[in-house]
Amino acid sequence: MPTLTIDGHTVHADHGQFLLAACRSAGIQIPTLCDHPAVEPYGGCRLCVVDVTRPEWNGWCKMVVACLFPVEDGIVVHTASTRVIEVRKVVLDLLLARCPDTPLVRDLAARHGILATSYVRNQQPTDCILCGLCTRICDRMGMSAIGSVDRGAGREIATPFREPPAACIGCLACAEICPTGFIRYESGTARRKIWDKDFDMLRCPRCGRSHITVAQADFFAGRGGVPRSYFEICDVCKRKDLAVAATRLACATETPAR
């Protein structure tokens, strides 16, 4: 088990654990915008930078992104050194220029003393912070319907050829994981629309609730070998069935009173 020092505290980490997780387990919070437990580390926002050194390095430090740096035995980590804070301020200053009206960005920048960007303000403000969470969860789900396009200031998340994506099943995973609410969608009892693509909703045959799209049920039934009928029943009705089954089991195994 690797033992390291983080901000003066001795921390015992797990083998293979990344530094960001080790810091969190020790109660040390580091800002990040692109980290999420549902997807692999990405290192895109660069806010989780920290200084890493060793006693034998005689004061020399290297700056790493904590979400992608594996813990090592004997390392000394500084999560709030002067240059670490300055780098985070630059990142937030640039992000504030891109997303000047986004509450999440404004609040985080303000906590670092940045109330207005020192760069040229984006003439077409956006709530997309380019965290990559939406594209990564889409890949993780098995669709890969959206991706990052262009470079520099023009970089954005889009569909192939900016057309309704054929691979999209309307599951809303991208919209649900988006930390700023940038990905818009419309969802009703009969139809759902996201990425300019329309989907028919699947109604639960028991309660009539519209819970997933028809495309979503077809996709997961075809991929996992689970009968499509399983996906037709909504989660609420499934939980009710489970509760009834658990109650019957408890009654059947209950020891009669003497």
C-alpha cells in the first residue's frame, strides 16, 4: 500500500489509485470540472493540477493533473502551492472568457478571486465548458453518437456532419451528465427530441408511464441478450414487483410463533 504525504498529511492509498481519489479519501478537495465516477479520467479541464516532489529531489517539483497521476510510494504532494493556484486561475480566466454567463464557471472563478476575465470575452457565449463528459458517457454507453470537433476557440461538441446522429438512441445520458445544462432536449409522453433527432417513447404496459425511447429498448435488448419485454416495464413497476416478491419471501420464511 503506497504511503504518500499530501499537504503535510500522511495518506495511505490503494495500489493503482489516482492521486485525485487519494486526495478525496483524505478529505482534501481539489477543484475539477471533467471528473465523474461514471467515466474514465480525462484530464481535460486541467483544474486538478498539483505539485509532486520527493525528499531526494531537493525542492524540485513537477506539476501533474491529479486525476491521471497514479499514486507512488514516498511522493510529497502540494495541492495549493502558489504556482498551482496561479495555474488554476489562468485556466478559470480562460474558461470565463469562453463561458462568461455560465453560473458554474462564474462561481468557481469567483472562489479564486476572478470576477471578470482578463481575456477577450466570447462574442457568442456558451455553456459548454468542453469537459468531455457527454462524449465519454456516450462512448461508455456504446453509441459514440457525438464528439469533439474543430480546434482552439472554435472547438465544440457536435454530431457527425452536424446532422441528427444515426447512432443516438435518445437515452439522455449526455444531457444528464452535463454539469452546466448545455445539452437541451424535449421529452413528452409520446415523443422525445435531442440533437435534432425525434424518438418515439415507450409506455409501460402496466402504469402507462413513458420511461424510455423505443430505440433505447431495442438497442439494449439487442446488445445484452435481455428480452425486450424487460425494458418495456418501467423502473417504478419493477420496484413494486420486487417489493411484493420480498414481502412474500419474508412471510414464507417467517418462523411461526409458538
